[in-house]
Amino acid sequence: FYRVDRLSRNIVASLEWLQGLNARGVEVLSFEGGESSLRYSTNPLEFHQRILDAQKESAMIGKRVKMSINARKVRGDVMGSAPYGMMNVRNEATGVISRTDCPAEQRVIQKIMEYAINPQRPRDWAQEIANDFASKGQLKRGRKWSTAMVNAVAKAAPPTAACEPMDE
């Protein structure tokens, strides 16, 4: 290993793993000191201490992340990726993250819904739309459209999406 703390952030799992390797005669080394390496067979307590430090660091990072998430919730931020058809925007004055419609994605949803509610639509309508988008170079957030993506958007779209006039 380059560094012992990269092995694991769980002292119990690490000790079991290291003892199992040692019992099989496998030499475990850490090269974080450059030329001089730390050997588990000759200095197990140093290995244990570094893994314990890594577990402590991991717990502190987890605590900071949870505090940050709670602070964002209190501030009123929305969390996570916006669903298709929407986008996250940050208010420059307050820093609060909210969601708003994404006009380009709303137009795509409108096109999908026009097909989805049409009783005379072809059986493979979702594949036709995916192929149409692909032929025009349209991507869904950087990825090529698939039948499953088209179906997911159609399923998630509000029923009114197909009733509203489409702006071009």
C-alpha cells in the first residue's frame, strides 16, 4: 500500500484482514515514507494506530458533511440533482439553491408527452423518439437518449405537460 490509512477506515475490518494475510505469510508494506517502508510483521502497532487515525478522520468528515447538509436544509436549499425538466439555481443574494423549470428540457418533455398520450402512437414510439433525438444530436444531460429514458420521462411528467401549448 502507498499509505496504511488507504487500506480501510474501519479498524476491526482492517485488523481481521491484516491478521489473515499475516497468518498466510503475506507481507504487508506501506511505502508512504519513500525508501523506508512500514512492515506490518515488524510494526503492527504503528499500522493499527494509522488505521485508527483514519477511522477517526472518517468520522469527523462524516460529522462535518451532516452538519453542512443540515445547515443547507435550514437555509432552505433543495438537495440533490434536479429532476428532468427542472434545474437547480442559486440565488446570488442569499446563496439559497432552489429549482426552476428548464425551458429546453420542458420542450423535450412536451414532445415526448405528445407521443405518449396519442392513442394512435406506434408500438415502438419511445424507441422512435430516442432515435429521433440521437439523429439530431440531442442528449439527455450528456447521455444518449434510450427507450428507457424516454419512458421514464413520460412516466414522471405531470399529466398537464401534454396539454400545454409548446413554445418553439
